[in-house]
Amino acid sequence: MCDLGHAHSHDQHYGFLVDAPEIRALVDETIRLRAAIADDGARVEALRPAFARLLAADGWLPDACSRPDDTSRMGGGIGQYALYRADDGSLCLFSLVVPVGASTPVHDHLAWGLVGIYRGRQDETVYRRLDDGRDPAHARLEIAKRQELGRGELYTLLPPADDIHYVRTISETASVSIHLLANDTACVWRHRFEPESGVVTPFRSGYANAPCPAEADADGARG
Ligand SMILES: [Fe+2]
């Protein structure tokens, strides 16, 4: 379920890659609130209690989805494991494992969602974009805020506000964060940023345990 070392079929890479009642409860609640609340901001606020329940529960995340990944496209041994993926790319739940002292690249997400800490501690640095975004290869960024997060603490994503950030593990063990986002995050073309030089590079992080659709299929999701 959390590695690619078995037979592949479409069915094994979508839906509940990890089938646990705690995960089903959150996905069910997300689908219910998506139908009931049209406003993204109101919807992510309404999802906080269900998301917090998943973060507070023990025993549902397999060890195989909470270990570093030496083949990571993000570098630093960072592991990104799909737990749930909607067939139509409208929703995903994944774990992100950041080894001790490692940092993600500065990146965006391009969808509303919630992120919370399940194990360890992270330091999050959020950037504000100062240019108008018209040049796809350059961005002027400044730090908007920094925060430390421990188990059970969560934040919401509501692009374009606060959508560019990086996280670093500051605990003595790898951090594991849980992400619920309204896209197929690891497979959509996102961006990585170099704040010093302003360089922006197209970026698809990929899941450690599930393939992305062919490049041509992903272009429609390019932000
Ligand atoms: Fe992120």
C-alpha cells in the first residue's frame, strides 16, 4: 500500500490506498461539506474538527507511509505517500515525511486544503508574492510569517493567500504531516521557488507509492 513493489493497476492507485475507518471518516466528511458549502474558506474552517480528529487518532498510519524515501524527487529523503486519491483528481490525502534537519523546497499547492502535524515538529516559513505573477519563470518573494508546529496543530491552505512555503523538521525524529488537498497534489504541475534569485521552476513532486498520469494528462491541472 505504501510502496510500489507490487502489481500495478489503476484501482490500486486511486481510492483508499490505505483503508482505515479514520481516513474514511475524514474523506466522507470532506465530500459532504464540499456539497454543502460553496465557499472555500468556510469549507476548510468547517473541516477543522474532522481533520483534528484524524491527527489525534493513533494506529491508522502504516509504518510504510511514515518513513523517509531515498528516491524522493523533492530531495532530502522526503517521502510523500498517497493515502486516498479521488479518481477525478479533485481530492487527495497524503502523508509527508521530512527527515531530521531536512527541508522541503519552497513550493506552492494550487488548491484549498488542510495540513497538520502527526509526528515530530516542523518550522514553517510562508512567503508573500510581491510581483503580479505574469512571468512564469520569476517571482519576487518576501517572508510573510514563520511558525513552529507540533502534533495536532494544523493550518489551512486557501490559494493564492499563503500558498507558498517550505517546512523544516526541527524535532529529533522525522516529522510526519498529513495533507488534505482539493487536487492530486503530487501529480499536478506546481512550482518550486528560489527566493534569493527569484527563479521559478515547474515541479511535480510525485508519490512514493503511486504513479502520476502521463505528462500530457497532467497539463490540464497546470497552475
Ligand atoms: Fe506544502
